Amino acid sequence: MNSQRNLKGGEMTDAELEQTLKDFRSSVHAWSEAAYSQPHVPVKVYRTSWRVAAGWALGCVLAVGSLSGGLYERHRLSEQAKIAAAAEAARQQKMEAEQRRQTEELAKIDADVSRDVPSAMEPLAQMMIEDSAQ
């Protein structure tokens, strides 16, 4: 009756507890024996070191590629700026030359069209030129 009361209350007797611990101990020993009896496979270090070296090499290539790409883009933009500045200077010179040419044409037309004396007073101007020549 004592053992039945102990089982109903959830308590185990000393003999049952000892048997449970023996079973647990034997299963742990069996698992350890199985784990230690397996053949040992050495880790291939050179594969790992090659992977690390390859990772570093690819990282360095990526960094150098990014840096050189940035430098190339900066150089290309500066060259485009130089070309644009030269084109702007050429355009300004062309505009100035065109403006000078137009000014000279207008001055020539003005000289051709304009008179020193109006046509109605031209005979009087001729007489004054003849008087000053004498």
C-alpha cells in the first residue's frame, strides 16, 4: 500500500529511482561508446584556407574595381567638362565674330546710304567746296 500511495502521489521509490538512473547511465555510456568508436575524419584545412583566401581575394578585387570605377567616372566627367568648356568658348567666339561682321555690314550700309548733305542743299555744298578750294 505504501508503494501504491507513492506512485499515486507522483513520487518514486528508491529502487525505481535507482533503476531509472542505471538505465540513463547505460544509455549515456552506449551513446559515448558509439560516438568515440566512429572513425575520425580529419578536417581538410587546406579547403577552408583556400576558401578564406579566395574570399579575401574576391573582396579585394571588388574593392579595387569599385575604386577604379569611381576614378574612371570622375576622370570621364572632368574630360566632358573640359570638352563642354571648349565648345562654349568656340560658340562664344563664333557669336562675337558674327556680331562684329553684322556691325561692319551695318556700318558699310550706313556709309553707303547716308550723305553728308541733304540732296536739296547739294548745289550749295558744291559751291562751298569750290570756294574753299580756291
